[in-house]
Amino acid sequence: MEIPLLISTDQEGGAVVYRLIAPATAMPGNMALGAGRSTEDAFRSAEVIGTELASVGINQNYGPVADVNINPANPVIGVRSVVENAELAADLVAAQVDGYHGAGIVATAKHFPGHGDTPSKATSAYQRSLTAVLSWRESTCRHSKQRSSAALSRS
């Protein structure tokens, strides 16, 4: 069985973390997508990014950012997070993952839940908030159950 080589980059969209520049499409960042609260927009943005990555031979993206930005003093996440609400973040991030997958890209949701609540840049070890971790886990589990139920009803 052949396993393909993973060619990866970090292309989140927006103005903070991006590697491809023009003529690649400049997509809105996560906070802008979160402000629109549209899973369709989140899906389409990731699909466009994914399609452009695939066109240059990249098959894995270190995105989307799945952090919930619940600490306004956080210097790391900020506009890279879609929203401060864990439930909506789970929906938008899931739509982004689906968009990347639709373009044939392996999505890598990052960072560890709770990183959006750190008061400083945590380089040696993640500082995490139990509240953020539990909230993220609850939202993710709820979303996974809904997607599983929808998939079963289609079959």
C-alpha cells in the first residue's frame, strides 16, 4: 500500500497566517467569517483555499484555527479565532474542515482547546482553561452526533 507524501503549509486565510500570495485569492480571516456566522461562507472560504493549495501540490493545511477566543487579553489568537462562542465556533470550524476535505486537502484543526484563553504566548507548555476545554469538548461532541445522525439519515 502506497502512502502519499504529505506536503503541508499553514494557510489560515486572513492577514495573519498565510503562505500563498497573489495570484492566490486573499480570503477573509476567521474573525470576519465568524462575524458573518455563516457555515456556508466558512465552507466556501476553506474550499477556495483548499483548491488553490491543491493546485500547487499541497495536500495538507495546518488549519483551521479551532480556538475559542474567550480572553480579550490573549495576544496569540485574537482575529485568528472565528468567535468567542464555543457552539458557533464548532459549527464554523466543522464547515471549514468540510470545505478543505471537499477540495481534497487534509485539514488540521488547531490549537489545543483553551489556547484562546491564555493570558500570554505559551511557548514551552500550553496554558489552558478547564472551562474552555470542557466547553469545546461539549460543542464538538454535540456537533459530531448531529453530523453522524444526518449521515445515517441520508443512507
